[in-house]
Amino acid sequence: MSKVGVREQAAIAIVAKHFSANRENGTGEAPDAYITIGGRRIAVTVAVIERAPADRRDLAKPRLRFDRVALRLVDRLRTALSASVPDGEAVVLTVTAPIRLPSKAAAALEGRVRDGLAHRSAPLAIDDTICGNQIRVRLVKGISGRTAKVIGFVHNRESDPDILLHLTQSMLRLAGAAAAKRPPENFTGDRWLVLDDQDGLPSVETYRQVYAQFAPSTDFRKILVVLAGGRVEALTE
């Protein structure tokens, strides 16, 4: 029998109820469970997003910016830095808006990140102000599968970047680890990934925006998130 924790079992029960599905325990190491919908047997893997040590996720959801300046800044950083990030790692960064000096800010941030990647004696962690914009940078290691190597967010000043950093780091690690947990070779049905974050943000939009930034290459047919109150939302269709 698969060794599934209490939170994982609860998430499986919630998803089965949401889809009016029959469920059964997994066997061996993967998957965590199977559910049957309309005669289709689906392998379900659950990944629990742990609560941050100093959690402030009871605040309003982070307000992200998708204006032309913000998108160009993130795209420039992704293009310039991706080749410098080792396989199995990703750089996650946040920048406050408005960005009044985008070219100078991007050049300065590129330099700081490159320097941090080149000198690996200490973990890459930047908390600073560049050209009037507050920036945070973190390096996430232990990522399996193919995913974006530079993930950036531009947000309003009143938003808490720690929420974005924690959620992105958690989802990066969990999605890759879950993808590596393969069902038995004789299983030919669909695979679903369920992210459990019942202590997390009340809105699914932030999860979707974070996931869209790195969209790992996996064969999960559907990725769901279980939110507070047992609400089930889809990150992918």
C-alpha cells in the first residue's frame, strides 16, 4: 500500500468528492491513489505546499503587473540569464512597480544575478533596491524535469513578495518531484497532480499566474489545487 500522509489522504478525498468519483489506494511508491470517473481510471499524485515559517498569506493576494514595461523587463532578464543558470536550478525574482528606468534596472539586476551565480560560496539571495525598485532574488535547487530557468514577477509595492517567492519555490520543487513518481508501467490512463494548500491564498489566480511562469514539461493531464474550505480549482485544463 502506498504510504500516504493525513493531508494527502484528505486532499484525495476532497478531489474524489468534487468529481463524484470512486477512489482506491495506490500501491507501492506511486501513485498516491486512483480515482475512477466515467469508467476512466486516473492515477493521482498529491503534493503538499507547506506553510511558510513566517507566514503572512492571510493578506490580500499579490497584485501582479502585466503592462508592457513589466513584461519586457521579465522577458529581457529571462533571455539574458537563462544560459547562466545550471540545469536543475531556477532563479526566481520579484520587482516592484512602477519601473521608471527599465533599461538601467534590468542591466543592474542582470549584473547582480550573474555575480551571485558566479560566486557560489553562499546561497544566491538578494534583497535590495535598484533604480528605486525593490528587488528579491532566490535560487531554487533540486528541480527535476524541464522548466523555465528564470521566473520573474513585477508587483505593486503593497504586495508581499515573500508570498510569491515561497509559493513559486514550493511549486517548482513539488511539480518536478511529483512528475518523477511514475505509476506502474502497465498503467495507461491519465495522470493528475493535486497541489494541497488549504492554509494558503484564498484566490486561485495567483497559483495560475505562478504556474504559467514556469509550466514544467510533465505528462500530467490535469493539475488541480485544493484551497481553503476544500475548494478544488484547476491550474490546467
